[in-house]
Amino acid sequence: MSGWPSLPPERLWAAVLVAGAYALFCLAIAAREVLRRRRARREAQALAAGTGAPILLAHASQTGFAEELALATARLLGEAGARVTLKRLAEVAAADLMTAERALFVVSTTGEGDAPDDARRFLRDVMAAQPNLGGLSHGVLALGDRSYDRFCAFGRTLDAWLARQGAAPLFDRVEVDDGDPAALRHWQAHVGLLAGVTDAPDWTRPRYGRWRLIERRLLNPGSPGDAAFHLRLEPLDGPVSWAAGDILEVGPRNAPAETAALLARLVLDPEAPVTAEDGATLAEVLSWRRLPHADAPSPTTPQALVDALPPLPHREYSIASLPADGGVELLVRAMRRADGQPGLGSGWLTLHAAPGGEIAARVRTNRSFHAPDDDRPLILIGNGTGLAGLRAHLKARAAAGRHRNWLVFGERTEAHDYFHGDEIEAWRAAGVLARLDLAFSRDQTRKLYVQHRLIQAADTLRAWVADGAAIYVCGSLVGMSGEVHAALVSALGAETVERLSDEGRYRRDVY
């Protein structure tokens, strides 16, 4: 006799149908995953076919978010023609890192600080092998959640390991708390600069506040370099707080002449009504959008044109003031694009925006460049408009009565490019600056830069670090930051520089 209970035929058929539906559901999921992987492989193959500089892009994800961000990063690099090798971190071998010149890593942290499951092979086979990565430059996007004690632990571990193996940072590690859009924009800005793509739409658009441009003053008349300006903006929507080291995200707008030229070419009415979140008339909305090239086909109706054009990306500037100053102060270089036209952000701020007019902007907290809480010595190193972030720190240190500060600043000429020189000299006279080293590259036959000043003062540098000093670097990503890093390694040793970074005593705001 059978041990199975007898079922009425209708219940038996219902069970068969449920089981069949579940099987079809599982097959559909499996088929979708197969198709997704095929699409990913095809896209990876297309990205690898670029003709530009090669770059390795690796991701480790527990939920798929890191993979999505890695793919978005790869697309941004691919727009510039970069030859992108996109891999899961588990697929990356030591030989891949040893032969690559540049690599980006997008990694998540799971549980209480654990690496994602698909990173375990990399941990076992690559990180344990300790390859020599002296020829590699890298960047890390670390994803995490601050509600856990070991926030971004795997990203931090990976970044520290790369440094120990001799790899040089392209920029400071970017940490993302629970998908923070501002941090992701910061990563996108870094990648855009790396790729030479500076007009790609933001992945997430900032929610700007209203600010008024109160002052715009040329800082370097007669300079052999590009014009640099001191700007002051004041908030219109109530008080805004920030700390030394924070960033101002600015929403730039197109030059009015460029917008007018497009409207004239398309024979469209500037005052035509349109539906968009950034304006009510065609001309107003176009001032916020990425305009098409003159030879590109364009929609011929106002609404279709607005719908086809993506918003302009934001621009980031180190804040050079404190809330007690009553407004945000910036140092902005008037940059030029390859075609000789003004840069998007700097052109708007230094040329097109009217004094007294409104600027769209928001303050972004930049914890990675905040000052230490105690009275430890501070070594501030920067060039050009990188003085902005250092100036805010010096203002804060002066207000707190903390005078163990050493500034190393470089520009082209002392006569024309000593930005805020009177203020700096006053800080030195008042004892706010215990030491000041200047490097004006064009004032002698052999060019002199901030990294040379550091090497010359290596004994003093070691003494300050031994006394607990923190090192802050602000300025250009290309050239200065790498040379300064190499000078610090030369003077202090790679292990000491790594330890300073681990302890939060070596911080950079480079762009």
C-alpha cells in the first residue's frame, strides 16, 4: 500500500501547476541572468576596443551596486576613447596589476567590514602574494554604510594594500555612505578629469541653493599664467554652515552669446514657453543645458530641443573661507578648453556671471579634508588656486589660537602670483605660521616647485612628523600631487607615508 496520501484530482492539478509555474519562474530568472551576462560581455568587449590610454577597472559587489557604478565609470572613460578592461575583482590577477599603468577599483563592504564574496579569491591569491606595483597609479571608490562600525572597511583595506605594494594614488579614496549622491558626483568628477571628459551630465543632479556673486577680483594682473580670481558668494536662502576643507558645488550656465547663437541658427524664439524644472522659457532652460555642436542635427521645436539636451554637469571648488567670514570665498583659475573657449565652470564664474547676479551652488561636506581635532602641527602644501583649501584651514587655526602651522606654497612669480600674499605675510608676522616656504617657479633660471622645497627641508619635515604633524595637500592632480607624494616618500619613507594615511594624518584635496 502506498504511503502517499491520496489527493483529489483538482488539488493534484493545482500542485502540478504551481510547481510548473515555479519552474518557469526559475528558468526566466536564469535566462535573464544569462542575457545580462552576455550584454555585459559585449559591452566590456566594446569598451576594450578603445584606442586611447589603457585602464583597468575592477569591481567587487555583494548586491550589484558596485558593478553598476563600475559600468557607469567604464562608459564615462569609454566616451573619451580610453581602452577599458572591465573585470570582476575575482578575475584580476597579480600580473594584471603589475602590467597596468592605471587602475580604478569600485568595491563594496558587506556585513561588519567584510569583503564581498566575489573578492575572496583576490584576497587569497593576489593580496597575499604582495606583488610589486611600483608602476601602477590607482583610484578607489569605496561603498559602505556609516551605521556599521567598520565603514568602508574593505575599500580602505584595498587602498592601503595598494599603497604598501608601491602603487601611487591618482586621487584620494572616495567613500560613499549609503549611495550618497554627492560622493558619487565627486568620484565622477575625478574620473572625468582623468578621462578628459568634463561635460558629461551628472549621474545625480545636485539640489542647488541660491547664492549672490558679491565680489570678483583679479589676483594676478601681469602674470605669465592664466588669470586667477578671488570670488565671494553669499547665500540668499538663509545661513549655511561648513568647515575648513569643504567643497562648493557650482551649477554653471552657458555663455549668453552661445545660447543666442544656437537659437538664431535654429530660428527659435528665446521666449517660447517650455516645460522643464530649470526654467519656463526656452532661452532660460538652454542656459542650463549642454548645447549641441554646430554641425550636430538638432530638434526644431522648443520642447523637443529641451527634452533632447542633458543638464550641464556641476563644478567643484575648494572653499577658502569660514562661515564667520559671512560668505563663501573661492580662488578660481580662468581655464580654456582645447578650442580656446573659456572652461564651463571657470568661464561662468570669472567671465559670464554678472556681479550681483545669482549663482546656483551647494556646500558639500568633505570629511576627508577636515582638520584634526587637536593642536597637532599642520603641514599645508599646495600650488596655484590650491591655496584656497589651505587658506580656510589657516583661518580656522588662527581663530583657534593654534600656531604650529607650516605652509609650503608654489606659483609662477612672486611679483604677480603670490595670491593673498599680504594675508600670508601677516600670519607669519603674527606667529600663526611657524614656517613658510615659497616656490615661485619662474623667478630663477632653474624652475623650483613645492616638492623641491620639501626635499630641501627633509630634516625639518621628519621632525614635524615625529612631533605628530598632519600633512594636507591641495592643488593640481596632474604634476604637483604626484611629485609631492614622491617627495614625501623620499623624505619620510613609504611605510611612514602609508602609516600617516592610515592614521588620517596625510590628506589630499587634488583636482
